Amino acid sequence: MGLTGNSTGPAVLVLEDGTVYRGRVFAGEGSRFGEVVFNTGMTGYQECLTDPSYREQILVMTYPLIGNYGINDEDVESAGIHLECLVVREYQPFPSNHRSRKSLAAYLQENGRIGIEGVDTRALTRRIRTMGAMRGVVSTDTGDIRGLLDAVRAYPGLVGRDIVQGVTCDAPCIWKGNARMPLDAMPEKKDRPRVVVMDCGVKLNILRMLEAQGCEVVVVPAATGPHDVLAFEPDGLLLSNGPGDPAPLTCLVDTVRELLGRLPVFGICLGHQILGQALGARTAKLKFGHHGINQPVKNLITGRVEISSQNHGFVVLRETLPRDTQVTHINLNDGTLEGFRAPDLKAFSVQYHPEAAPGPRDAGYLFREFMELMERHTPNGA
């Protein structure tokens, strides 16, 4: 029997270094490959499941009991699940929450993803912290560990690959009333600030918060060129979050470089890394990344410490930023760059998630700052 009595059979997690963790499956079957990372949040598993930034990742939750509040219709950040597998210490199959519509197991099953429990997640987390994020495979076929190890070592991983193309939208659309709508829903006359969002795997709460600020929101595929962006007559450009390595996204970087100085730019997470590269900076992979809702970040402008929601495995190297940029935020755990701005180009970005979902809303003010930047930029602005 599994820890909850809900497990259906044995499962195994094999890391590329040969380490094997055994557990039992509570949803799905087969084998799933990805980069193994851990998240330190006590809540927010539904938002994590649906965050496109987790594409091709196997997520380990450090909080030991997962599933207790089920799955609802509101706390989704995209149309489906993007991570490959969810690994927990103990799964709770009987959710108790007034918003719950189904169990976590049912949700994983519907989306063809695997969930396993009974894993020593503390030992697994310590392994990742010591050795770094590694490629791994979760499988319900536990009879050939050697074969699984060979397969995971053949899996290419995230570095050097364009993962964004698998999560971006197919065509431009309008975000209106908490839903994506066709372009013909756009008003003929622009009476509100219009923001074009480069969809690298955008979380829906970014779109919700832009709309809440009074913006008209146009979402475009990540491959959209600069002239097509300008054709929407935007007042600002938002570069969204997204999965994987920013280094191979050269076409997107070139587009942003072409648009810099022509309209205000706000980058979030992967968008921060794209903006950094457009300015000439370099990126690098973190040892085990930042994934959770309790990362302390210092705002160097105000001196305040913000508790932030984060989900990234790569970082902009602070020392490679051009001299005319200003570092605005740093991570207090490891000193890595969390934000910068280029005042002359009306551009700024942060590595963390000011839209939260899940997590604290300490950094929601950044959306207001983006609004103010657009107002100062437009001919009729203040």
C-alpha cells in the first residue's frame, strides 16, 4: 500500500548520476523525462502545474503533504499542465476546500502526466542542492533501471534548446474579460494604453494584472517580428516568463533589440533574460535554480526587502550588463541579479514574478511603474 492507500503501483525516479528513488504512482503511467527541480512553496501546486515555465521539468515539492485542497477552476495559469511529473512525499486523495472541483490525481490523469508519492523528498532535495539540477526520468516501468539510466543520459536536457516554441500561442489574440479572444474583438479606437505581450509561455495572471491596470492587452507569438509588433500601435511591450535556456532565443533577442527605445519595455523572468541579452549581457545556468514563493529580494532603489515568487533556472550575469544600466534588485540568498533598468531606453525587468500566482504580492507595484512609464512616453502622457 502507498502512504495514502491511493497508490496503484511502484514507480521510480532515476537521476542522470545513477541515483534511484523509489515510490508509488498515484496518477498516470509510463515514463517522463525532464530536468529535476524542487519547489519550496507550501501551497500553489495548481499554479505550478499550469505554469508554462515548468515545461520539460520534473517537479519535487519539498512540503510533505500535497493535494489536500484539490483542484479548482480559478487558480490556473494556462490551459493545461506543462511539467512532466509531480513528485511528493505524501499525496492526499481526499481534498477539502469549498472551491475544489476534482482531486490532484484526477487532474494529472486527465492531462496525461505522472504523479508519484512515497519518495524521500528531503533526501532528493539535498541531492539536487549538492549536485545541482539534473536530468531525470520518472517511470512506472521499474524492471530495467539500467535501461532507464541510459535513456535519461541520452535525453538532451534544457541547455541550448528552444523550449519556448512549444508553449507560445499560435496566433495573435486579445486578452479581455479573463479570456483570449480573436483580434476582431479589438476596439477600432484605442482609448486605453495598449500593451503587446510577447508570449514566451505567459502566465495568465500577468494578463489579468495588465487588464486590472486598465490596459488593452494584445498577446502575440514569441516569433513575432518588430514591424508586426509596431503594427498594433502599442504603448508598451511586455516580455513574458517562459521555460528553458534564454541563450538560443536569438530571433526574439533581435526583435527586442530592434524595439528598444521605440516603446517602453517590461521584462518578467525569461523576459528579463531576453532584455538583458538584447542589451548585450550574457546568461548562465544556476546550480539548482530558484523555485518557490519565499525568495527574499532587496530593492536597491528603496532599500526595502520583498518576498518574491520565483521560477527560473537561468540568470543574467550582473557583471556583463552595460555600464548605462542600473541594477535595481538582488537576491539576498545568493546575490544573483534580480532586476535592472535602462532609463535612456525606457526599459526595465525583474527576474522574479511580480504577478505572484502563487505567492506574495509584494512586487505588484511594478505593474504601476510600467503604466507610469507608458504614460510618460506617450505624446499625451503626463
